[in-house]
Amino acid sequence: EDQVTQSPEALRLQEGESSSLNCSYTVSGLRGLFWYRQDPGKGPEFLFTLYSAGEEKEKERLKATLTKKESFLHITAPKPEDSATYLCAVQESKGNKLVFGAGTILRVKS
Amino acid sequence: GAGVSQSPRYKVAKRGQDVALRCDPISGHVSLFWYQQALGQGPEFLTYFQNEAQLDKSGLPSDRFFAERPEGSVSTLKIQRTQQEDSAVYLCASSLAVPAYEQYFGPGTRLTVT
């Protein structure tokens, strides 16, 4: 059974304090690993898809990386507007559904 | 362009009532998904449509849950005889193609069963 575990559950940062969120996964054949951002009361917002180990993608202050067992979401010099829940999900090669982790709640204080 | 829309945004139902939740996917998107999100958890898969065909309903928790997409566009998730454990946010997502890579989510419907 596919499993996704995210850590830490919650993270508090000062503005400008860089850090990383972790997503470890087990899946029988990975088609893709997805990162989403979710603000309170809203649906998840798509950030990145990673398809193979060694791949990296960047968007503004965020960079996602992938290995065979985990993914990291690096946040460089975060701002208060980066505060949100970050969700990681995997999609196996023979299916279409996403299997999500429980998320990491990020709070960035000014 | 327009994203995925869902209605109603909030629904309060008394235990035992039937409810219907609507999803309007992004125009032209072939794949449509329903997920259930409990407080403090990630979304959990309920069911998947490719056009009008329901190809996977393995996540539906009981036979009280029923979904349809008769013309391959708008979808409805129906819950019969609601129970308190059905209280959650119900999210709809659509994707342009198959395999369904990037899935774009709607704002969700928050269902509260009293």
C-alpha cells in the first residue's frame, strides 16, 4: 500500500530563516511526486511535479528535490505570505489517484 | 481562466438527510476526482472519472456514497442518510489528460452533519 509521511508536522520560522520540509514515501512504481500548498478554507494549489530521482524544480523561494525514497521542499528566505500547509502526494505508475501525506503547517513570522 | 468550482461551499445536514455536492471542472478536462479531507489531514481519494466513465470508486467509504458525471463534465457526489462521521471537506479536482498528472483542485464543500 502506498504511504506518504511528512515531517515536521509544524514548523515556525522567522522571516528570512531558510529551512526544509521532508516527504518520505513508499510506492509500487512512482509515476510522479506532487507538492501542493493549501491555505485555510481553500483547496490545494499545485506547486510542482517531480518524476524521477535527481530531478529538481524551483519557483520563487521554493525548490523541490526528489530521491528514490523522499522529497524535500526547500524554502529560502521565507516571507510571512509563505505561511500555509504544504502537502506532498504520490501517484503510482498504474493509477491516477493521488495519495497524500498529512501535511506540514508552516508559519513564518515577521 | 476559470478554475474548478464547487457548490455549495458550506452545507449543514441533519443526521439521516441526503446531500448532493456539485463540481464544475475546468473546461475540457478529461479526468475528474473526488477527495475527502478530514480536519488536520491530507485529502483522501474517493473516486475517479475519465470523461463520463467512473473507472475507480475504491475509496468510497460505504454504499451511501454515490458519484456521477453523466455528460463528462459536471459531477455530483451524493451522500445518502448522512452520518456524523461524514463531516469533512469534500474536494473536487480535474486534470487535462490521462494519465492525470497535475490535478487542479476546487475550493471544497465543507459538510457538517449534526
